Amino acid sequence: MILDAHGHVGTWPDFLIPDPTADGLIATMDRIGVSAMGISHLLAVGPDAAAGNRLAFEAARSHPGRFGVWQVYNPHQRNPLVTEGVWGVKLHPDVHECPLDDPRYDPVWELGLPVLAHGQTDSPWSDPSRFAVVAARHPDVPLLMGHSGLWPYGFARAARLVANHANVLLETCGSKTTGRWIARLAAMAGADRVVFGSDACFLDLRVGFGRVALAPLAEPDRALIQGGNLARILGHRLTPRI
């Protein structure tokens, strides 16, 4: 089972997205064998969390078992969240301009749901050091560090900063990620602490998956990264296509 932890639908003003549709993602997922993808709608990441979340749920209902919803929480809008029928919560501290360890995100941690958050080395909002702070405060909350720090010069530091926080997993997507770096992260943090994500439809799902599929990994480790670790984190929340 191949699970993509980090996907989107919708458009974004700063990026060319050739096909922002759920149907387009499903077509590519079918072509390369991705069982399910966690999505947030880019409208929700941006100006309207509540409306964007509704669109993400509509996409998930239209493709049963193929999309899990990461509902976006905007700490300025304080939009309501649900606990059932979702994979968890998506946070983007850099878009929100709110540090990940800021008390305005406390309603998210109190839910206890898995959280996927943008992680960007040297960002004042989402540097990996803030993941370590949150992980120590909320050790029972599974926390996925989107992009594993984003920039290659920060990958190793990101792994070191969260090494003692078993609830933090390193997620692989980003235009600067390589298969060799994925293998290095697995070696540093443990293959059970790394999860595959593509950032589709921002980035090409085929390229993101290819990095993991061709990374210099032992096959049991590749299986964990491609889906086993995320399935463990999600548990009953995962409803893959049979």
C-alpha cells in the first residue's frame, strides 16, 4: 500500500499548477499505484480555511477511500475543526505568520489528532526547532514535519533536532529532496520515522514518488516510508481502497 502524506487540490497565486483538480490527482495516482493521499485545499491554506475545508471534504466524498482530509486550521480565523472523518489537521505557520509553538495553535494540539505542518529551516514561523518544542509539550500528538526542513542544508539538522521526539516524523516532499537524502534521513532518524509525501498538485506526484521508489533503501525500509509508517499513525482513520 502506497500512501502519500502530503497533497493538495486547488490553485495558488504564486505557482503554476497545470491541473489543480481532484480528478487529475486520481488519474496520476492510478497510473503509479498510490492507494490514498492526504489532501488539504489550497483555499483553506490561504484566505478561507472554512470554505477550503468544505471543498476538501467534497473531493474526498467524490473519491471514496482515495483522499484523506487534512483540515486546515487558521489561528487568526479560529475556524472550527472536526475529529471524525479526517486524517488530521494541516498547519502552515509561514502562510499564517504564526509560530508553530504559539499558543494560538493550542486548540489543534488539544484534539490529539495527527498534524501535518509546514517545516522550513530558518523560518521564524516553522523552523524545525519549533517542532521539537511542540513535540516535547504534546508527546502524544503525531506530528509530521512537512518537507523535513525544506532546504537541503537543513535536512540533517531537522533530523537531529527531533531525534529524541518519537512522535515527530519527517515527511519527504520538496523540490530540493533527492532519493539519496531520503535514505540519509532514514539512516539518521530511523526508517520508521520517515513518511512519503509528494506535495502534489504543487509538485509532480510522479517525481515525488520516483525519489522514494528509486532511493537506495532496503526494501523493508522502503515499504515503511511508502506507506507503513503513515498507516501506523493513522490507524482506524485510514480507509484505503480495497
